[in-house]
Amino acid sequence: MLTVKSLAAIGRPFAENRGRILENVVAIDLFRRETELYYFKSRNECDFIIKKGTRPRHATQVCWELTRLNEKREFSDQRISVLPAWEWLLTYEANGMSSA
């Protein structure tokens, strides 16, 4: 799960679109890391399913701000790590995903 309250590149004029802009920033970075990406929507949704070979490897959910009001919508029943987007964007491994 990636969250951020402020990102210098995303200014106030885009306030209503911050979440979508952040999702686009993450998608661009995942493409840069040459990952195979999918979106999942059923009863719940997941922004990015990262696949390696024939199996899903990571699930990444992106939101601008994580609060008590939206945490049930953003979380699944799986073990989850919350990481600020700026920190995730600064990490890079040859396998395309952060170990954090």
C-alpha cells in the first residue's frame, strides 16, 4: 500500500485528482521497472497485480491518504505493508520490486 500526503510534483490545482495522479506515477514507475501489470476488480479491487512468469507476485494498492474512513476499502484480508510513495519510488531492485 502506498500513501502520501504531499508530493511536490502534485500541486494544489490538481487537488481533486491527486489519487489518480499518484496511481499514474506508480504505474509509470512500474512500467519503468519492466513489470507485467494487471488491474483486478471483483467485489474488491486492487490497483496493480504484478505478475512474474505465470503467477502473481505482488499486489500494490495506491491511495493519496490512508484514514480510518477508507482503510477498510483499501485493505484486503492479506498481510499488508504500508509504505509512503516517496520511499517506494526511491527504492529499486533488479527484480523490479522493492523488498520493503
